Amino acid sequence: MVELRPGARFQSTVCATEVIVVKGTGPTELTCGGEPMVPAGSAERAGEPSADASEGTLLGKRYGDGDETVEVLCTKAGEGSLALAGVAMAVKVTKPLPASD
Amino acid sequence: MMLLEMAATAMGDRVAVGPSGSGITCDDLMGRAAGLAGRLRASRSERLLLCGEPGAVLPVSLFGAAWGGAAYVPVNYRLGDDDLRALAERASPALAVADSDGAARLAGVDGLEIVERDGLLADPSGGAETADPGDWPADPDATAVLLYTSGTSGPPKAAVLRHRHLVSYVFSTVEFASAGPDEAHIMAVPPYHVASVAAQLSQVYSGRRIVPLAKFDPEAWIDLVRDEDVTHAMLVPTMLARIVDALDRRGETLETVRFVSYGGGKSHRTVVERALEVFPAAGFSHAYGLTETSSTVCVMGPDDHRRWAASDDPDERARLSSAGRPLPGVEVSVRSPDGTTAGTGTAGEIWVRGEQVAGEYADGGSQLNEDGWFCTRDSGHLDEAGYLWVHGRNDDIIIRGGENMSPGEIEDALLTHPAVVDAAAFGVPSREWGEEVAVCVVARSPIPTADDLRELVRARLRSSRVPARIEFVDDLPYNDTGKLLRRELRSRHAADPGSQVD
């Protein structure tokens, strides 16, 4: 379990993936490559993503859960894929925002 | 730094700032930021003071400061020598990056190490050890930027923006690497305006080339847009008005521009309507925000502009003067003086809440209330569709006989007259009423009579709003970031006994 809050950053322990929380609060089971993610900078990478969680993450993409309560943004890409409480997170297709500057 | 690192990873070869052929690429920007970070660490500087015009030195300084663990402090180089040196003293000890003129003016300030802009660009590290990639502070609570607010209602205060506020703003408003390789953003707002900070971050993160314009002048702006095939622009309303005038004079339109955002002061519907014509290919966004809120909190985007400009319904068309709707992740509430939420259409104080809302001053601490809301000290109302209308600063409220009235609504009423180009309303002392409404009006021929204008206000608002004093002037005083200096008008009239209205 990690504690989600907007702005919190997490890293994978089995690939190079790093994410930042854009939306969502509270304790959550956030995994990458099948292993729990940990606060960014708190662990060395060890091992490999499990075969069923190795589709990879894409830099700058937003990942969400089905009911839109959690959104994380990938700040470093890796080979593992993200899941929330065991359910794979999907790349969110966002409608373009009106740029404000 | 996370933002730049992402951009460099995905778009390292793209030009981040400068001419398309010879500008500084994202990779190059990383390299220079690393050098500057090393220099800041070697000199143990906690602040980087930037004194100069828009240029490539801005993103180098902004990201270099973040990497080196220093706050980026752009100061107003247009201040008089005494005021500038006083600000620099408040910011020191610091590394000051200045053009040659600024360097001379800052010389001798205690605790200030001065490096000239061109020297910094040529040799960012200055002989210090360059910082290693990845070796930057990751503390989201560290101070990223200190900005001195424009101080239209008093001496400037240093607003504190932390990394988490700016990062949150970027993540909620910009899609990563979303800009096409041909896109370019002309950066003309002064570096000490929050929009300059926000624009640098947004452009780098989206992969859009920044084309800086050192000295704003409408002709130079138009020429640079043509020379560099600029596609995107951000302007304060006074700049937009001058560009529209200049294009009208030249009988030209600018076809390359696809997007114009404007904000940071009151904009007039007539200017916006003309702007839609001289930028035929552009979508327009009107942004409302404050320094303390990491810039934009509400935006009226291109679709809204097209819709309201094309409407035959006068109320819908009037929505072109609104500030649009809150950004994702930002809440806006309008409150009565007793703290309760004001109803739709009722004026009150504008409060905002969100991850990007900093609401903090260097000497005054956090101004957020216990629920995280920040009082903007602007007055306004929300309409039935959730659009925010900003009337003006609370400090500018005119209190006549116990009745509060906002200058903005009186100005809006005056501006519906076809010959009124610009208008400013403010309070002047009155023995009978406490304060009385005075207005300064810029009008073009045929110039309306004062009685015409009084009748207009009476018809659109109510008799208490009718100006007791109307002065026709050639122009109104604005500061260089487009803010109307109502204080100046007020003190001029208060100092003139002839303006005492009884």
C-alpha cells in the first residue's frame, strides 16, 4: 500500500518507471511490473517485471482507473505496466485542453 | 526539473528557445541548466535574481535555479534605481543574472554576485563543477519562484510559488509533447510576470519552441511573428489592443498564428472582437489568474470565443468579457462579505482552491484558510452557466452612501457605447456620500456628451452608479504588465480640490 496524494511521486522496483499522482488520495495498492511501487528515490531497482505486467509505460502519458478516481502521469518510462489493486491501468485519452498560456 | 528532463528525454533535438535554425535545443538547455546549477551550488546561492528582458537566458535561469536548489526571482528591471536595489537587497544573498545595464545598476548591493547575461549563456558554470544529470533536489515543497506582485494596491509583496504548485499547474493544463514540431510561441510578457514563468514551463513541456521578444513594441512583435512563423502567443490586454491597432493601421492580418491567449488585466470586448478579425486563423483563450495561484485558474477557450462572438443574443455575446470556467482541479467560489456563498449572478469576493493555488507571501506566510481556500481580493460573480465574471480588485470597490459598487460594472456599462474606447471608474471623496463615482473616459469621435454617458449608466445599472464626475482623457495609466493604475487616477482626483464632489 502507498498513500496517494496529488504531487506524490512513486517509482517501480523492477523497471525504470516513475509516476506522479495527478488525482487521487488515500491508501492504494499501486503496482508496476507486478510489484508494489515505492516513493521515488527510496529504492534501487531489483529484478524484472513479471511477464503478465510488462507492456511498458509511456513517457508523459496519463494512466487512470476505470472509475476515474485515480490518475497518475508517467515521468519516466519503463518496461513494466501499471496496475491499481490488481487491475491494469489504461492510458487516458484526454480531450485537448484550451491552452492557457 | 522533472518537466525539462521529460522534454529532453522525448524531444532532445527540438529547439526549446530561439530561432528555428540556431536556437537552444532541449538537450542543450539541460546542459546549460546543469552548468548554472553547479555555479549556484559552488556559490551557495539560495536565490537567482534575474534582471533583464525576455531572452534565452530565462529558461536557462529558471531550470538552472531549480536544478541548483535556488529560487528563481525575476525582478522588474523597469523600477527606478532605488527601488530595484531595495528589491535586490531583500533577495540577497543571491546570484544576479543581468544584462549589462542591469549589472551596472545592481553593482555594489551587499551579498549579490553579478553575472552578465551573455557571459552566463556562453559559460553557464563559470568554472564550477557542472551538476550531474538526475542530481537535483526532488523536494516538492521547496520554493521554486519568488515573484513580486504588481502592487497596484500597495508596496510589492513577494509571492512564494513552490515546485508542487507549478508542476500541478502544468500537469493539469498541458499535454506532454503535444506541440507539433513547427509550433512556436512568442514570449513578450515581462519575465517578472507570472505568465512568463507559466509560459516557459508549458512550452518546454509541450515541446513548443519559445521565441523571445526583448522589448515589446507592436511593430516589432508583428515582424517577429512573421520572421519566425510564430503559431502561438500570450499577451496582456494592453499589448493585444496595441497589436490590433497596428495591424489595422497596416491593413494586415496574421495568418500563421493559430492560438492567442490573453489575460492579466481587464480586456475590452471591442478589442477582442477586432482581434478575432486580424488573427483569422487563431483560436482565442481568455485566462484569469493571479501570481498567487500559479497563473491561470479560469479560462474561456477558443470554442467559447467563437460561440459567443457569433451569438445574436446580447447576453451571450457579452460573455466574451467573462473569464470563462475553472481549470480542471480548480474550484472557484464567490462569497458574500459574511462568508456565505453568493448566489448565481450576485457579486462577491472570488475565492479559489486547488493544488496549484499557493496563496503564500515570503513575509506573510500562507494566506489559505483552514479548508485550503484563497481569497483573491477580486470581486466578481458566477453566471448561470458557471462562467466567472471578474469585476475588479476589492480594494477598488467604491462605497457610496454605504452601497458597494464595483468599478468594473460601471466601466462595462460605459464601454457598451460605440464611441467609448476605454474607461476607468473610481471613488472620490464626498462629504455627503463618503465616496462618489468618478470616471475617466477615452472616447473617439463623435465624442459623446457627459449626459449621454450618465443616461447610459442609469439605463443599464441604476442611478446610484451614475458618475458624479466624468473626465475625458487621451489615455489611461497602465503599468507595463497591463494593469490599470486606478490608484493614480484616484490620488490625482483626490489631490485636486476641484474634484471634491458634493
